[in-house]
Amino acid sequence: MSYKVIYHFLIVHLLLGRWCLCAKIPAIIVFGDSSVDSGNNNYISTILKSNFEPYGCDFDGNQPTGRFSNGKLPTDFISETLGIKPLIPAYLDPKCNITDFATGVSFASAGTGYDNATSDLFSVIPLWKELEYYKEFQRDLRSYIGQDKANQVLSEAMHMISVGTNDFLENYRILSDRTAEYSLENYEQYLIGIADNFITELYQLGARKIAIAGLPPMGCLPLERTINLLFGSACAEEQNNVAQDFNQKLKALVAQLNHKLAGIRLVLSDTYDILLNIIQNPDSFGFAEARTACCGTGLIEIGYLCDKFNIFTCSDANNYVFWDALHTTEKTNRIVADNLIKKYLAEFL
């Protein structure tokens, strides 16, 4: 057999192999907070919005979409890499319908958490409401492609959950009711109970492939470094320790539910290590700055504080790990997505 024949044989099989892998995931269905909100907050009454410049400055057409970044989110890159579609639409986007949502949709809402009290802080969509939207989506999907086909899509779709940071940084640290009611350990267990119920209900609704994200190194977010100014703006180890401890509890929950729920394939898609590695070794990933963000001074700006009139905003977000004081840049999101696919989500392929 000639080298030319062997070459064409390998190429064909690689392409077919990639198609077969991607074909196993017909849709990506997303729940959570600003880390995966592709624009739902645009259509509700809340101050937590990002549908204005300079958000989206590196997005196709330089258009702000409601994503809390200069461009795409990790879920967009995951969908694109798996050959599904380049962007995950927001469920509340009036320009979209079931034909758009059938292969991927995000119910996420910036500012939400496991705890209903977290979503109440900024009047955003609580997690239980995201589940109600999912049920509505299921009814529409069954009307669109039929009962049997819809059930097959739902069982093979990748369901992604990314939430929890706001519960600790915005809720537990601020609301006296929660700190008076729960010790930190008990609050973590309270949230784990909510996660347990949420995943179990997804399972009862037909979901079988579910990825739940762990918490990031919260203490290294630019805003947390700013709050930690008295300690030289280093990463706040207390917040990082909370994230690691909570992630261990999530890991135990994942093992428990994989044993308890027949046929479920549940994974913990842990972003902690890859993000901490990027933050501690920015040069290795092609970044120049990991302590402060691109938008504004990079110390405190989020949402409306990060606007087109802020003269301090950087000229090239690709040099920065973070876009605003809480959210990562498109470049970081791509690296994180690649890591998640290779290390965790390959379980579904």
C-alpha cells in the first residue's frame, strides 16, 4: 500500500471518527450563572447586565450579547469543538425559537446561585426557574421533533451546570441572615443538598449526561484581590480554601449519584486547577497580566462600571486572563473549554 493511500485512509478515518464522536452529543443544555449566561439577563429587570460596550468587543461583529466577557464563553467553545454549533443561544432571546434551541440552549442567569436568596439579591432568574424553563423547552422539543426523538435527544444531550460562586461571594459573605443561620460548613452542605435535588430532578426529566462545574479559585479573582489589598493584593486563600472544600463535597455527591441513579453519567468538570495554573503561570499560556482585569482599572469594574467611557480599559484583551473584575476573557475561556473537554467531558464521547 502506497504512502498516499495510507494518508488518505487515515484522514478519512480521522474525519469519520470525529463525526462519530460529535454525533453522540446532539445538544448542549446549560444551567447556571454569568459564567455560562449567553444573554438571558438582557430580557429581565435586573442591574446585572452586560449587553453594552465594551462587552463583546471581540465577539463576531464586535457586538455585546449579554455574555460577561469580551467574546465567547466556555460553553460556546465546547459546542463548537464538538461540532454542534458555534454559539449557545439564550433561552429568553426573542429572536430564537425551538429550531435554534433543539441543538443547544442556555437557561443561565448572571448573579444566580444554588440558594434562592442569592438570586433575590439582584432579581435574577433562580435555579428553580431555570428548571421550569427547561420543562417548557422539553414540551416544545417534543412538539417539534416528536416524543421518541425528543426523549432520545434529551438522554444523549450534554447537560452542563455552572453555579455556586455567587452563593459565597455575594450571598453568604453579605447576608447576615445566612451567616446567622448557617456555619460555613453547614451552608456548604445546604448548597450540596440543592445540587443533589437539582441533578436528581434533571435525571427524572430524562437527562443522563450531566456535567456539574466546581468552583473556580475565587480568591484569585481581581475583585477579591482588591478586597485583599491589605495583604498585598495576593489571592485570598480563605476564599480559595472554601472553593476547594466545596469542590470536594461536589466530588463526593457525584460519586454518590452515579451509584444511586441507574444509567446516569455524571461528572465533576473542575475548572479550579486549570484556572489557578493560568493565573500562577500566565506567561506559559500567552498572557501578560493575571492580577488585574482588562476592563477599566481592572480592580473593581463589573457590569455597568465596565462601560465604553472608562478610559483605562486595555487595548488588547488577549494579554489578560480576566476581562472584568470577576469574569475571564475569551482567550481564557477557550483554554478552559479545551481542558474540560480533554479531562472531563470526554466521558460523554
